[in-house]
Amino acid sequence: MDLEQFDHPSWFTAAGTLVSYTVILVAMFILLFVVPYLVFLAI
């Protein structure tokens, strides 16, 4: 497999977008579901 075809900047942009959306979704999941669960668990 020729990996040189993935050297175009658009691939880095697509990968960066995917990673950033994943990070944002995980952060929102933690803030909206995990933190309230832990707060109500401690009460």
C-alpha cells in the first residue's frame, strides 16, 4: 500500500476534524452524564 497518497493536507484536516469532534463529544458526555451521576451518587 502506497502511503504517499495520504500526504495531502486535506487528509490531515479530515483527521484533525475527526479527532477534535471525538474529543468534544467525549468531554460533553462526561460533563452532561458522568459528572451529574457522580454528584447524585455522592448525595
